[in-house]
Amino acid sequence: MTTLYVALVLSTVAATASPAVRVTPFFSRLHDGPSFLIECPNVSGKPLPPSHFSNGAVRVDGKVHPVLATLGDGLGARTSPLGPGELWSEIVVLDQSDGKRGLASAVFGAQARSARMIEIAGGKHRVAFECGGVWSEETEFLWEDKR
């Protein structure tokens, strides 16, 4: 009986667990700042517009930076709603050049690309991204100041 109860609890937890926002750091010679590919699943159970997922807040070292100004494009890949379980993906650059370098880069399957003007000092940092009302886990990265 105990085994049946444990199996039932585990299957219920597995069925109710929602997929997490995934963050993958990447390196581009074209950007002056740390770059990340954000993948956000639609866990709402209903179709949602791409605007629900794009341009979420960024948290760097515990401080939330709401979207005040971004440079970006939609890459022309997605205008229709995302169905339940579908992924939204966006490239986010923490631009250190005030947008002077542009956003041209590899697409990596992303549906949007944006640059956030968040000044980052040299050293070790933690970053998290809000996507569709859900925050990612924190990802650590290192940044080197200009010399």
C-alpha cells in the first residue's frame, strides 16, 4: 500500500511540475556585453501572444531591472500565438556600449533579440530573466572591464 501511495504522489508531482525558463550564455564577437539565449515554455494551458513572453525584466546580482529601454528586433520569426507547451526563445545582450555596436549576431533559433543597457562592473555576477511571468534560475557569469 505504501508503494502505491508513493507512486501516486510522484506521478502527481511529475504531472504538475512546470518546465523552467532555460538560460544559455553564449559568446559573440559582435556584442560588447554578456549574451544569453532565453527559452521560455508556455505553461499557461492556453495560446498566448509572443508579446506575453518578450522583453521581460532582468535581475543582475539581486537587483531587478525592469524594461526601460531596449534595442531589438523580432527577427520576423513569430507573430502567431504560442500554444501550450511551445517555446519562446529570445537573445538578450547586456550591452555595455550604449547600443553603439548593434545587435547583429547568430540567431540560434531565437524569435526575438534585444539589448538591455545595464552597466556591469568587472567580476563575477548572477543573472536571472523573467519570461512570461516566470523567473529563470540564476546563472553565474564573469565580466571583464575594459582596460
